[in-house]
Amino acid sequence: MGKIDFSDTQIAFESKSDKELKFMEFLFRMMSKQKLTNLASSVGLKFIKWGIPGARYFVEKTIFSHFCGGKSLEDSIITIKDLEKYEVATVLDYGAEGSEDEEDFDRTLNQTLKSIDFAATYPSVPVLSTKVTGIARTQLLKDYQKKRGNLELEELQEFNRAYERLDKICKAASEKGVGIMIDAEESPIQDSIDFLVEKMMEKHNQTKVVVYQTFQMYRRDKLDYLKKLLKDANDKGYLLGAKLVRGAYMEKERKWAKEGGYPSPIHTTKVDTDNAYDEGIRFCIENYQKIALCNASHNLRSSELMIELIEKGGLQKDHAHLNFCQLYGMSDYITYNLAKGGFNVAKYVPYGPVKEVIPYLIRRAEENTTVTGEIGREHQMILDELKRRRKK
């Protein structure tokens, strides 16, 4: 097989006009400045909340248009079709962050069911993403975890309603031939999420992978948990869906651990996280017939490792259980070069009304400042492509 050249900026940015590329250069230059990004995120949210004229329009035309597919499912069709032109699939996510109201939970349920119906009509949208905090109270999940499931009757009934919402989502996805990736969240609620996801996989992954668990490999316990879940899947006769990420709540997790007086669940160094992540990739590929893997990473080395393992094992590179994914608006040099090389690759594309998606966008901007190496690499590639086009 021919080696993929991830430095090929022509392939990486083929889908972008000169104007779009210049805007990307500006955006990535700004994102590399942590203090500026944090300030802009905070001020932007407040301006929208206060109804400052032009604030929402500005956000919509800048970070929203770059990181989101659209304000609605229908609005996202252009993005989906643009990605499809370059053999890139779409993982759709209703980007509104969690609420604490039962009516909002039912609204999120209905929106997700609508998304499933929508995805079923687009072969290039094979998977959706959802969060348990979109259908259940955060405090309820904390209590369930802290009390090991021993809730009062009223709380137990509320937890069962959350279970039923998730089950409806997974059942509809199974019937329509769509996958569901369930996001990992913060450690004080993650055990509760794990319980729900494990039940969904056992119920809906009997003959094909519908439900994907998300493994935050910056946590010290997640490599062992991945191995434990495969054993559980083999014992109970279901297939394991595994979406591997490094993790998105590092600073919060360390702060909570310090305040709570318990050891941080996060690996001490980035090297330890990288090693755990890559070992997780190896484990999934060794067991690819039983595990559907989504390598959801912006780390170039992890993508290269997966390619090496696929080629070394003589595996079919577009096998349904071997998948890559990057966020829409980031790491185009990985995504488009993988697609050109014939691998299964998707963009994670959030959508939703601008005001509701703002918390997601702020979290994304702040997370980006913690991966300055990746941001810097992509910024340089954008500059290289602009230079190449000028010479042409």
C-alpha cells in the first residue's frame, strides 16, 4: 500500500476556497493565543446572553460557521454533501449542552429521534453522537454513582426515565441502521453513564454494533476498562463499540481531585496518556472482529499507528470496524488525506441553534488551547497551502 503523505496540503485543503483558507489562518492564529481565546469566549457568551446587537451574528459568521454544520438538520445538508464529495462521512451531534428540566430532556430525545430518521436517508451519515446529560440531570447521575444505585424511590423512577429515553434512542437507531456514539463526560458521573451504555450495548449490539462507548484514555483506569468490557461482551454475546478519545476535562478533573482530597484519575504526563491511547488502539485492532473502533483523535501519530497496524495485519482498510474521526473544522490534513487513502474517516459535526450551541463552542475553543502543538501544526500547514497557491 502507498504511504499516506499527511504533509500534502493540496489534498488537505482542496475543499477550501482561498477566502475560506484565509479565514482559517486567522482563526487558528487566534486559537493559538490561550488568554485571548479564553477572554473572547467569555465575552462572546455574555454578549449573546445580554442581547448585545450583532453578537450572535458575529459568532454565527465566525466560530459557529467553522465548527458547526448548521442551525438545524436541514441547514446541515450542505456541509454533509460537501464532506461526501471527498469521501468523508459525517457524525452528527445535536450540539445543545445539558439541561436540568424533564421537558428539555424529552425535547432532546425527540430531536435525537428526528436526527436518526434524517441520518437514515443519508448513507454518508452512518453514526450520530449524543450525551447522557442531554436526557438526565447531572445531579441525578452524581447521586446514582455516589450511592451505587441505592436511590430513593422518586430518584430511582427519574433514573429509569433516563434509561427509557436512552433505550428509545438506541432502539430507533438499530431499526434505522444508524450507529449511536455516547459521549464520555466528567468522572463524578461517568460510572453512571458507563452503567447505562453497557446495558444499551448488551441489548442492542447482539448482531451488529449500534451503540459505541467512549473511552477517555487520559484516565488511568480506562485501558483496563476497555479490556474488561471486551471480556464482558464475549461472555454475554454482544459486540463492543469503542470510540477512543484522549479526554476533554483534564483541568477540571485535576481541580476536583485536589479539592476533594483524592488522587487525580488522570495520567500524570501526556506521554502516559499517549501510551495508554496507543495501547488501546493496538488492543482494538487485535480484536477488530469483536470491536468496532473509532479512533477519534487529532494526534497524527495515533492515526499513523493505526494505519501501520492495519497494513501490518493485512486488514481491509475500509472494514466497517476500522474508523477514524476528527472534529469538523480541525485536522483537515488528517481527515482528507485518510479519505484519499481509502480509509473510513468522518467529521464530527455538531448542529443546533446558535444560542444553544454556544456552550459547546466555548468548550471547544478552550480545549483547543490545551493542544497547542496540534493547532500550531495545522496553522503552519494552512500557511504552506496559501503560499503554494500564490506560487501557482
